[in-house]
Amino acid sequence: MSVIQAISQQNAKAEFAYRLQCFLNQNPQVCELFSGATSLTTVVNLIAGMSFREGDERVEFSALDNELVFSVLFDSFYLLFIKELSHGDLSQAEQLILRLSRHYADLVNKEFEQADNTDSTVVLSAKTAQANKIKCVLDAWLQLDNLYRQRREGTRNMGG
């Protein structure tokens, strides 16, 4: 890869992170997550870094919506879910990505439930793929909740 291509990719990644930050800033529930030490800028740069692939059409769309953002978050969620199960040492930014993924899975799931089911076969096929990703995230959250509960109980038992 040439230097120019590398710089171009970094520019595309930074541009996507900026657009993602602007989109996420519009949601008050998302903004509430960032009252701690980790900034939204840090999180969107991490998301862009994990999910960016050269030629990925998702990062080139000018308009972001909940479904597209969930699709991008899913890539990061999958990697972080495995890391959490394997090592259990996620940074605050990585934990926020898991929470954002869950939030957008819920949002997109509600949008699908409200949508008219008379869409074309292609649209229904894409919605089925997204619905499978949503189910994956929600099922993974059940596993994470159990894991976190076990860790809390283990910590409490150590003191008593």
C-alpha cells in the first residue's frame, strides 16, 4: 500500500468517525452514556478503527441512520464480546461500544416491528439479515448479564 493510499484510508476513517459522532450526538440517551471519563470522540474513533474496511460502502454513505449505525456497531460488538468472554478486561470505551450496540439493536428492532411488511423481497432479505444480527446482540447481552452477575457475586463472596 502506498503512503497516499494509507493517508486516504485514514482520512476516510476520520471522516466516518466524525459523521458517526455527529449522528450519535443527536440522541439524548446516547449522550447520557458519556458523562464519565471517556469521550464520544474516543469511542467513535475506536468504532471506526475496528469496523473500517477498505471499500466498505457503509462508511461512504453520506446519511447515517439507526440501521446503518447498528450494522457498523455490530462489527465492533462481535469482537468485543469475544474479548470480554475470553479476557474480561474491556476498557471503558469498549464497554460503551457494547452498550451502544445494545441500544441500537433495540432501536432498530422497534423500527422493524413498526415497519410495513409489504416491502420488496430484497428489502425483506436485508431486514432478515439485520434481524439476525439484532438477535445475536440481544442473546449475547443475556450471556454478558449472567457473566457480570457471576463476577459481582464472586467479588462479594471474597469479602465475606
